Amino acid sequence: MKTILIFCISLLGFTSMYSQNIQPADAPDKVYTTVQQKPEFPGDINKFLSDNIKYPQDARANNIQGTVYVQFVVEKDGSVSSAKVLRGVQGGTSLESEAMRVVSSMPKWTPGMQNGNAVRVAYLLPIRFALDNSPSKN
């Protein structure tokens, strides 16, 4: 019984030793998900999106609408990197491509801050694609 107990204790120590984060907390390439001061877009992000998004013709023709969730990293210098679609719209690959294009073209943000230092911060941006199906007045 003693041997089994010692084995279990050493197994717990072994697994916890290998489950620890190898990267130190203040590593320069660490990407934060929560910070003391969030990154800020320079201006109105909704206006930027509405001014720059071009609704894809194939999605318009097929009445494809929905929200594309894009995750990216706001770097220490405010630039946007590592953009990827976390969740798209069924049948809306062109919507996903357009969302990625616009996110990649964003101007520099004010970077996120942690303990007075600029840090890399992960950001999730939902981009809603909706068609105005009201009858035109023409």
C-alpha cells in the first residue's frame, strides 16, 4: 500500500512538472488575452469597417449573410498580425476572405499595456455581413 501511495505521489509530481508553462510570464513574445489597458483602434472601428468592406458579389447573389469572427494580435508597435478566422459563415468563404482582407489593412492601433509596458494582445473582432433586402425606390 505504501508503494502504491509513493508511486501516485511521484506520478502527480511528474505530471505537474510537465504541465507547467515553459514560457516565462514576461517573455517578449507572450500574447496576452487580458491586460490592464486594452488596445484601441484609432478612431471609429465600425466606420472603418463600413467604409472598407466590399460585400462580395457571389455572397450578395446567393443572399449569404452572417457574422465572421476574426482573431488577430495587436503587436507592441500597434500593428495587426496573425489574423485568422475563428468562425465563419456557412457557404461564405468569400465573406471570410473579405473580413481577412479588411483586418489585414487596418492602420496601427494604440497597443495594449501591462505594468506600464506595451504588450502583444489577442483581439477578437466580430464582423457582421448583412444585406439590405428592402425594395429600392428606383
